[in-house]
Amino acid sequence: MDLDSSTRGENGILNDNKPKIHQPSLNQPPENDVVADRPDERAEKGKVAETTEFSEVKENGLSSEGKNDFSNGGETYESVEKNLNSDDHGEEVKAGIDSDSASNDVVGLDMVQRPHSHLPKPEAPPGAAVDDSPRELPRAKSMPESYDFDMPAIGKFFREKSSSLSAAITKRISSLKENNTSPALEPEFTQAPATNYVTEFKLSGLKVIVNLKPTIGQHEKKLMGRISFFSRSNCRDCTAVRSFLRAKNLNFVEINIDVFPARENELVERTGNATVPQIFFNEKLFGGLVALNSMRNSGILEKKMEELLAGKCPPEAPEPPVYGFDDPEEEKEEQADEMVQIVRILRQRLPIQDRLMKMKIVKNCFSGGELVEVLIQQLDCGRRKAVEIGKQLARKHFIHHVFGENEFEDGHHFYRFLEHESFIPKCYNFRGATNDCEPKDAALLSQRLMRIMSAILEAYASDDRCRLDYVAISKSEEFRRYVNIVQDLQRVNILTLSAEEKLAFFLNLYNAMAIHAVIRVGHPGGMIDRRSYFSDFLYVVGGYPYSLTAIRNGILRSNRRAPFSLVKPFSGGDKRLELALPKVNQSSHFALCNGTKSSPAVKFFTPQGVESELRYAAREFFQRDDAMQVDLAKRTVYLTRIIKWYSADFGQEKETLKWIINYLDATKAGLLTHLLGDGGPVNIVYRSHDWSLNS
């Protein structure tokens, strides 16, 4: 059947929008003698797929989906066969089917094409239902209306595959562990030395390191007892014993007599003297450092340990320290101040209120006359005696003048109790109420403070004292006892200390407060945080507030201005000026640690050797490359920024370099001497300060 030429394109493709199907001519044979094969012949040759079903044809034209399906082979074989048998249009229909450029002009049918018979067919999962009948492809639906699969069977299939994969991985890793002791491994695996107990292997570009537990020696299995030793702070022999036990990875209990003074009597009872260190294996006394070194050098130490620590620790052995409880002996030593009863009466009887004085509102105060009247009524004494009692209360720092103008006078002068001072909320050694116990001797309190902080460093700091474990310190019994000790500083009389004792006291107090500040308020991360760290973290000492800035610049630097500050720490009438050192010791700058990595190491000093200890601290600090370094080629000296901040204490730059030479090693001192001696210019570069935490 011929089609009109007006409806046909150049390649014989229909231009009409309506679908038209070519019909073969029954009367005339095709001019080119092209005869299509029969269906049975096509099946035998395997060149044509099975016949598919027609989908419904829309009346007003096919959609874009239908046209695309037709262009991708959606036309049925029956229609193709009829077109092939057509004598006039066979070649034209073939061209229309093979061409992709004219697919949008060809009218197609919505249908689903089955895969070729020679292509491999996917296997269904076990238990899944198989439907071989042709199905219509649903369109514009989010989910099919019904399921034809057995979902439990599919889940079982994936579980089996997952189990087999996990088993394969486990088997592979197990084989690698077994091959750890074998001399040869597969080429793609690398075995680490057997002494490290580490097997290193690579899987598909992924590097995995398995840490195997080391084999425990025979003597370590039998060490069921407990190793205990008595020690003191700042003891070299105790440090050597502690380092030896840590190097051997042995668990031990340390009983520091400076932290637990009540255990000193037990040490005397067990050993006959109070010398330390004294090592105990279970309940048996082993000896000190001399006995430990002699047995270690003779090679019988391990055998002795196996013998003495073979059994469990009996009750007769030294008990570990009890944490969280104070010693009963220390509680008995604390006696109430003789003025406490009078103070308690005054707290109840005095009219404490806000008042107006010198155009200022003064809070929580009372007048001197009111205090005298209460004392006369309650104690039945004369006015002169009442005034004398008021002066005693002021000397013991129970009360202070609101402006610090006088000690105590009768009349219209205003005073307040220590707990009502405006700085008290910022004081971290004040717990709600004033310590009413009799003030302890300042020298003994300073010594106790130094020993307990030294014990903290020995337990929770690195060997060079440059890094601290602040988390462990905050949870330790030593730090808990330190917090209790600093409460005794509230009304201590520091004026009784000598010059060396005063220097050591404030050096130690600064380093202890810096550790406490890191734990309580955090380390400063910026300029704003540094103010709260250096200026707002306070201790009340001797009735007056002290911050890190006040101690460093007001006391140790003889009341000099802090870096980038326009005012001095203490004003003219400040009572704390009596404690300021008369002369600045330059070495003290390298003994104060503010919790940063660029600051000096943490140290605590003794009053007897504070001067020599300060020189040693400065010499140790300048050994660090970030503190001082000489570049001879560039004629440049790199110094810590601490010297620039406090340049007023060191003088001119050349004077500073000459002073530093006394604290350098031979190499650095020789280089710096050469630069200063040849008469040439010397450049000084100050390094940036690392403000990160020294943890």
C-alpha cells in the first residue's frame, strides 16, 4: 500500500501527528524482492526478541515518554515485519527505525521490551516468587500496588551474606595474628619487630595497626602483693625510687609525710626512725634507695620481689592514705581565736547597714562609736577598754576601716567585717565565712604550702616541670588539702616574715594561685580572659586581696606598673605597700609560671636557698631555644618576650645582654660574648609568647 508523498519526509518518516501503520501489498510483489523471515526462522537464528505487547495509544498524540520508548525500540516486531514486507517502503521504515535523529517525529507506542534471549538472565533470590508473564510498567506512581516478593526471604539472604563477610574478615585478621611469630608473611603484609608486639598490615590501601597485649613474664604474674614507700617532698632519693618504680611499670602506694603528717608516727614505729624513703613489700621492710640499688646491681632484685610479693597483701602492711578526710591531729591543733566570742556578739548586736560618707554610699558598715557602745554593754567594761578591744580586732583583721584611713578610733568612723568586703566574692580561698581559728605562724604556713605543692608537682607534672596534668590535680587529695590550707591565709600576719621568707612565700603563692586559677576559672584564651585570670582571681591574705598581677608587680617588683598599664597596683595609702620588696630581683621573672607554654617551669622555693634557687631557675630557663638563641651569621639575638615586657627591670638592651651571659651555657655565652666584643651592631628580636596551656 503506497502512502502519499506529501506526508513522507526525506527518509520516509511520517510527518503526520496521527499514528499510521504500513500495510504490505497483497497484489504486487515487492520491487526489490525483499522478503522478511518467518517468526519460526527468526527464533532459530536468535536475531529477533520475543513479541511484546502494545500499550494503549492516546487519541490526541503520544506523550514524550511514549515517543522516547518508541525511539529506543518500542515498536513491535509485528509492525516491523509488515513494514519490511512492504514493496514501497521497506528501506524507508528500516532507516526510520535505525535513525535516532528523527525519533521525535516518529509515532511510538508505550510498551516494555523483554531482554534478548541470548543475554544472561539474573537469578532471583532464594524463596523469591518469579513472575514470567509480561507486565505493564506502572508510571507516575510512587509505589506499586502490591508486592510479589517474599520479604523475609530477602532479609535472610542479606543476613547470610553479611555473616559470611564478617566471618571472612575475622578469619583474615586471626590468620595475621597467628603469622606474627612466623618468619615469612605474604608480600603485601609488613610485620613489625616482635619486641614491640605490634602487627602492621595493609588492606586495599588501608593501614591497620593491631596492638597485641604483651606476654606477661612469669615473675610479674606472681606479684600479687603491694609495694609501699614513705616519702617527703623535694627528696632526691624519693624521686629516684619513684622514677625506678614507674620505669618498671610497677604499681605502688606512696605515702608522703608532708601531705599526710599523721603517718610519720607510723613510719617511726615500723622502721625506728623518720628517714625516707622506706620501701615495704607487703608488710616486710625492704629498705631505702641503697638497698634497692645494691640488689638491682647484683641482679637479685626480681627474685627478691617474687619471694616477698608472692602472696596477697596482709592487713599488717601499710595502709594506703585515706582520701577525702583530714587528719584528726590537725583538727585538734586548730584552736579558736580568743576574740571569736566577742566577734560573734558584735555580728549579732551591731547595726550593719549602708551609709553615706564623703558623697559615697558605703555598704554593710557600722561606726566605731556603735562598736564601743556594744562592747561596753555586753562586756561591762570602760570606754578605753572597749577602744583597745576594737584595735585588737582590727590588728587580727576581723574588721577594717572602709577607706583604710586608720586602725580603729571611737566616733564617727565607719568599719566593716572582713566577710563584708567588696572583694570577698572574688576570693577563692574564702568559703562563705571568715576563718575564726587562731592565725597560724606565717613561716610554718609558708613551709607547709611549699611542701604540699611540691608533692603535687612530683605526682602530676612532667620531669622538666613544664607540663602539668590539671585534670588529675583537680581530683587529687593533695589539691583538696591545699585548698584547705590556703583558707588559713585569710588573717595570717605576713609582716613577721623575713626578707628571704617573704620572697619565697610570694613566689610560691604566685605559682600555686596560677594552678588554682587554671582549674577554677580556666586558662586565658584572649585579652579579655587574661584580665579575669591575672586580675580578678583573688586570694585574701592577711586581710587584703591579692591577685597574680598584685603579687608580681606590687610585691615582687616593688609596686611598678604592669605592662600596658598606666597605674601602679597599690595606691599611696594601701596597707599592702608595707610588704613590697625594696629591690627587684631580675631572676624572679624566670621563676613565675602563669600556665602558658612560653612561661618558665613550675617551681617552689625554700626560704633558706631562695637566692641560689632563683639563679638556677634563670639558668635553666635560658637553656631553652624559645627563651634565648644566638644567630652569629645574622648578628641577631632572639630573646623571650618576658624581657621586653619588663624591660624597666633589666635596663638598656646591651646591659640586659651582659646580664644574661651569667645564666647561659658555654656555647651560647661564647657566641654572645663574641657579638658584644667585636664592636659591631647586635640586633635583638623578641619571640612571640605562646599563650597555650602547658598541659
